[in-house]
Amino acid sequence: MSDASLQQLRQVHQSMKTELAAVIVGQDQVIDQILLAILTRGHCLLVGVPGLAKTLMISSLARTLDLQFSRIQFTPDLMPSDITGTDLLQIDPVTNARSFRFAPGPLFANVVLADEINRTPPKTQAALLEAMVERQVTCGGVRHELPNPFFVLATQNPIEQEGTYPLPEAQLDRFMFQVQVGYPSAQEEREILRRTTGGEVREPQRVVSAAELLEAQKTVRSIQIADSMYDYILALTRGTRVKSDSVLPFLRDLVTWGAGPRASQYLVLGAKAHAALHGREHVAVEDVRAVVHPVLRHRIVTSFAAAAEGITSDILIDRMLKEIDPAAGIGAGLPGIPAARS
């Protein structure tokens, strides 16, 4: 990998951030995590209360890319065929011959905004599973390839539960990151008022082509990672699995289910992207730690005891980062996990 490739990757990243800054005030960490997912071909779930510009953030990001954008507003009456497409009966006006023609749905775009994804029933939510993992849609026994690149960026409101359908763990696992969108600071909110209640609002410009984005994704994959970093990542993910001998002792009564192998893969890819954006050709400990919260927070299912004490998955991840020594190396049982502590 050449220095020019790293420089080009950082230029792509900076161009998108500059354009987004013209529309979105603050939310730097949220934007960085979304861009990390984009650079690693990952899907992203944004969780936050209404009015925090989650939808605007995603639509503005799509405008910075020279890609096809599609927005799906998820509602209780949405059917699977409404998003994937369906076979239509077509009659030739001359011969009267009948045939089926596939009419693509809004999933056939490069960037798909799944707005309020938890407002549609599981049947329709499940229609996204094949698309998110295999990047294809099967209709009438025929596979239809989705465009490349392909991203699903979804939003969800965490406080309104009436009339919603929580995403099952299997579907949550398809999202590389779950990004928590918080309130802006007082200074940021003042700037939001200035921008949105005055004159014309500037629209972001297209600054990155599909070819540039695909090349950036290749650069991310070429970042080197040492065996010790693999060990550290395995320690983080396997340490959450309460049904195995690898679990960290303090998690036994606080977690009912832990992270699977897909979490380990996303930690590697996210760390590679973070390293590349900081000009490093190899993954360091700080790169793994930078992405561990958005990768693991929706893959750790806390127990009733943890919920009763107000212990969230983010709190558990913070303690894991303190408990696990990245320099411990390969020890007895599980790589990277130190001896059990009381």
C-alpha cells in the first residue's frame, strides 16, 4: 500500500466531512462513525430522540456521494414487496404473449435510508436481511444483484415504543455500528438556530464518485493488523459470551447473550478504517478502542439484574476495556484475557 493511497483515502473522508459540516452542526463523533461504516462497506443504525437531524444527516451524506439514493419511510402497513420489488405480469400488445417482468423496489439504490425502521412489522424488516448480508434480492426464485456499493443507513427512536416492532438480535447483528445520537451542546444549538431560521440553507455538493469510494474501501482492507491485535479483538468479543468458558467473570450475571463472530470481523474492519484515516498503515490499540462501543453495544444483551441497576451495555464495555489487557498476549484459555479477577 502506497502513501498516495492513504492520502487519497483521507482526502475522500475530509471532502465528505467538509460538505456535511455545511449542513450539520456538531455531531462530529456520529459523522465519523457513519463514515467509518461507509469506508468498510458496513451498514449503520442511528438511535436518537426526534429532532436530532438523523434523517438529514443520512440524506446529506448521500448527496456528497455521486451515488443513487433512496429513502424508505417504514410504516406498519409496509409490505416486503414494497421495498424489494415484485414480478409484474406483462402482456405484449402485438402477440398477446404474457410474461413476468421484475420491477425493482427502492432497495435498488447505493445508499438506502431506512427511516424509523422499527415501525414496520417483522415480516417487512426481514426482507432487509438478504439484502444487507448478500447484497441481493430473491423474487420468484430469481436472484437480483443490488448495486455496488450498497449501504443501509437506518434510524430509530428509542423512547417511543407504542406501535413499534423492536428489531430482533439477528437483524441488529447485520448492522456494523449502532450509533447513539445525542443532544447538541448549547453553542451548537445556538448555531443550529442561526442556520435554520434565517435565509437559504446551503445544500451539500457531490464530492466523491463511486470509483473513488470503492478505491478507498480497498485501501482500508489493505491496512495491516498484527496477531496481537487479533488476540485483543477476540478477547473483547469472546469475553462477552456467557454461555462459554471465555466469559469475563463480572459479566456472568449481567449479560444474557454476547457478541458473535461478526462482531470480531467488524472490529477488525472498523479499526483498519480508523487507522487509515489517522495515517497509520497498521492497526493500533487506540484504533480498536475507537470502534468497540458502536460495534458491541447492540450485540450485548443485558440481563434483568443489569437493567434493574441501570447498567447498560456501554457501561459494561467501559469496564471490559479496563479489565482486558491488550498486551497480555496469548494466555491460558483465551488470547488476551488476563487471569480471572474477583
